[in-house]
Amino acid sequence: MTKRRDEGVGVSPTQQRALLSAIITLIVVLSVCIYVGASAGDGSRADDGKNSAGSRSGGNSAAPASAGTWVGAWAAAPVGGETGTERTGMAGRSVRNLVHTSAGGTGARITLSNLYGRSPLTLTHASIAVAAAHNNSAAAEGTMRRLTFGGATSVTIPAGRQTLSDAVRLQVPSGADLLVTTYSPTASGPATYHPYARQISYLAEGDHAEDATGTPYRERTAVWRYLTAVDVLSDQADGTVVAFGDSITDGSTSTESANRRWPDAFSQRLRAAVAAGQDVPRYSVVNEGISGNQILTSLTGRPAMNQSGLVRFTRDVLGRPNVKVVVIDLGVNDVLHGAQADQVLAGLRTLVRQAHARGIKVIGATLMPFGNYFRYTAARETVRQQVNAAIRKGTVYDAVVDFDKALRDPYAPRRFASEYDSGDHLHPSDRGYRKMGRTIDLADLEGAVPAQL
């Protein structure tokens, strides 16, 4: 893998290391303070429960013991407002999102978003449980937990904002399915959602947030609503890796409900390496991919739909807990929509600077081939090659994962090798995603960011 060189000048290596250690320590302390207290109108962590109203007595939302580290177990970026929910949202229905964990722990908390709502979203009931079986709407015995927000079971999330739940004591296995359920009795739309989830979740009429049987959940749905993150208090992981990208990271052509996106494959590989006693970091992996995402350009709307990488990086990467590394695989859509190499590279370098300011290491991916895709042109291929040349030279990222080299046809390098092509000539197959997960050098997860950019 290509590494970016440190370029310290005028001080000894020992002084550089001491200075770097002090700087990173300061950045981490400041980042924690900012993370806990952040309040912004772009869907960043903003509502700490003070907008809550009403409470149900009882429940089992006792806070977990403090031992362990908060890491991201699962995430999905908010993408837009769901068509057809503009007037009523999901009023009168229980939304049971099924998500897959990349790390286990002894406690859990969730983030709910009303980023694309046009009015306050009131949720009167929310819960979390471990699923009884893979892709099942029933809860495992004894795992159903009522969620609270600032001590109350009811929370109102203003339009354009999000909220973090209180922590609950729950034994969360790694590589398991969780059920996160919300219920709203009142109209509030549109519902903030993540399409192309590649995961079946469930809906029920009425308030069945704490129904452990799953029986009322007769309707299946292929999107995630309101839920954007699950964090765990973990003794298995001590940091988070964020996969940041477009539909290739989102896994838009992977097998549904099978967890075969490349971040899933990478997470499974990293957990296996730790279990085998290999000397690698104990990190969770969360997926912040959005299909159709670009570095430079958002879609229309206020707030914009499918926010650009530059707009959402603070929320979707810097706002996740204990982030140590971000893997960026973004830029293909910019090239396909006419961006030039210098524009793409300038955008990527901006993301890297923002990550470095928080002490986060950046692994960057080369742009994979799109020969035979309907938007392919020779001019766009030239731009892709120019971007990749800069990335391989080590002038963009701290370390490079060469997805292009790993998946391209060696005899026709402008296109995928046939076994890695989903068939649309832009997205990998399940086998291709698995290859991507195996291509990242685990050693690149270690080490600090450069002392100078």
C-alpha cells in the first residue's frame, strides 16, 4: 500500500513524536467535548432530551455500567424525505428497523433523525432488542428494552434535528441483528429515511414497540426510517472505522438481507483477525455510504437531499463516537457527472484536512473502473486515471487501498473483471464486495496522522 510521508522540518524525530502526541491528545479532548455538546441545524447531534415531553412509568432502561468504550456498532446516513409520507409521516405505525452490529457491548444507545421533517416529530415509544434469529422481527427472550430520552419515553425532535437516546443496559453480540422500534401517534412528515438499505425491516399498525413476538409486524419494508446510528458500550472494540462513500459503499447491488456490502466483509475480516489473536486494532466498522453520493454536489431541497460528502462529513464521520480511521471511497459519481480531476482531488483533500484536525487517519480508495457503463466516455476515463494517479502517488491520503487494481480486468483495465461485476458495469457483485473487504491492509489501521499536511 502507498503511504503518505511525514514532512517534519527543523526538529528531531523525538521532538516530532512528542509534539504530535500532545497535539493529538488535545484534539481528542476537544473532540469529545464538541461531540457531547454539539448543536447544529444540519442534522448533527442536537437534542439531548430537553424537548421530551411525557413519560411512561416502569420500563427497563437502566444505564449500563461505565466500563468500556463507546463505539459505533451500526450507522446509516439520512438521505432524504420519503415520498408518500409528506403529510402523515409514519403516524399510527410502529417502525421496526432491523440492523446488523459490527461490535458487541454491554450497553446501547441510538440516534434518531428528523433532518428532512417539516414539522416536529413526536415519538411516544421506542425500544431496542436483539433479534431472536437472523432476519426475524421477533426479539430474543429477555432482551427487549424500553428507550428513554432525558429520562422520558416521549421525545419531540424539531424539524432538521436529531436526538441521542439515553443508554440502556443490554448485552449486544457482535455480528448480530438488532431490532430498533419507534412509534409516533401524530402526523409529522416527511419521514427521514435511508433508501437502498439492502435489508428488510418491518412495520405494524398501532403501538407495538415492545412486542417481543413480532406477530403484529406483517409488513416488510426495504428502507430504514428515522434511525441513523446504534452505538455500543464495548469491551470488544476501542475505536470506530467509518466507511464513507457512495452506492459502492452503500452496497446497492449486494444480496438483500445478507450483509455482503464491502464494509460488512471488512468488519467480519477484522473481527476474525482479532479473534485469531493477530496484532491488529480492535475497531468496529460503520457504513456511511449513500447511493448516488458525490463529493462536491448535493441534490436539491432545503435541506438538500443526498448531501454532498463535503456537507455531511462532519455529521457522518466526525460525529461518530471514537473514530480512529475513515476509509473514503468517493468520487466516481463526480467524474460521471463531469467534474474534473483537480476539482475531485481538491474535495478529497478538504475531507482529509478535516479528519486530520480531529486526529483521524484517512485511508483512501482508488476509483474503480466503469467501462461499458452507460455514462462511460473516454474523457471521463481520463479524469478517473488522473485522480487515481494522484492517489497512488501518496499526495492525497495517509494510506491507499487500490480497489481499482484489485477488481479490474487485467486484460481490459477500463472495466471490471467479469467475476467482480454485478452486471451493470459500475457496481461490484457480492464476490467483488468480498474482494474489496479483503484488499484493505489491516496494518494501515494503525499509526497516527501526519504531523504536517
